[in-house]
Amino acid sequence: MQITSIFHRLTFANVTSSLALFIALGGASYAAIKVPANSVGTKQVKNRAITTRKLDPKALTSLHGARGLPGSPGVQGPQGLQGLQGPKGDAGSAGAGALGDGSITASKLANSSVTQSKLGLTTALATSAVDTNANKAELATCPPGTSIISGAVEIVDQQHHLINGVAAISYSGPATISPQYWEGAAYRTTGSAAYGLDVIAFCMAS
């Protein structure tokens, strides 16, 4: 057959020259349909044909404008639900305990630490008239909230200086009518000189 005879006549040179002719004609055809610069407009571009992957990185960067001004804050949202209760904290250090009755002994007190104000001590003074009456008596009264712990009685002159040999103290002690009183009494022993009594009550907070 003719086809068989054609295959028998093909040589390497014939095939090579035929391929070269085909490539040359194909290149000319490609050059004939090459798109000229600036010839493609919006009408020629199909919708959604251009994606970010199609754009050059520099062209993509140029599409980003300057950052705009921040907007005004929005309206505050509603209050959220209350959170779960946290774990229990560690116990605090122990505070100073209350002092029991009789817990403070002499060995626990520093020297000179117990002052009159610490003990709540106060004094009350009663004075009689300084005259020539033979017998005198006075009551010194402790302030409210205090009680008698001791007292004293002195025989004095007009300037409340101690004097001797004029009178003698007949009584010095708490009055039986109340624990807030210290009573003092005296009587003349000789002469007629004027004298008076100073009765002092030593009081302590009850």
C-alpha cells in the first residue's frame, strides 16, 4: 500500500526537518495573536477574573490606603454575670488574746511600768475650818466610779502646814456609810490655838 511505502521512505533527516518547519509556523501563529499593550479594557475582563493571586505583590501593596482615624467608643455593654466564689484564704496570724483575771503577776511587770494613771488612782481632799473649836470631823469623797483604798488625816494650821502638840487624831478610816468616803476626826489636847483638819482619800477605779 501507499502508506506502507511512505513509512519505508521516512528517514531521521526527513522527520527532523518536518518538526523544525512545524515549530517555526507555530511560533509565527503565536506572535500573530499576542495582545498589544494597553489594549485590554473593562469590557474585555470577565467579572471576578482578577484575584489577589493574579496581582503583582507591589501592585497589591499599593492598594492599601493610610490607616483611618479611630472611631468613637461604642455603648457600654450590660454587666456580666457574677463570677464564682474564690478559694478560701489562708488563716491570719493569731492576735493578742484577752488577759484573764490574775494573769499579770509581779514578775511580768517591768520596773516603773505601773503608774498612777495605769492603776486609775486619784485622790480626794476635804478640809475643815481652821479655828479654835475643840473637836473637828470631815469626810473626803472619792469620785464616781472609784472606791476607797486608803486615806490619811492631818492636823494643820492656816496655811495647811502640819502642826504638833495642839490636837490628836481620834479617827482615820473608811466611813461605814459608803465605800467612797474616808473619815477623819480630831480633838484638842492642849492650849487654845486654832487648828484644822485635812482629810485625804486615796481612790481607785472600781
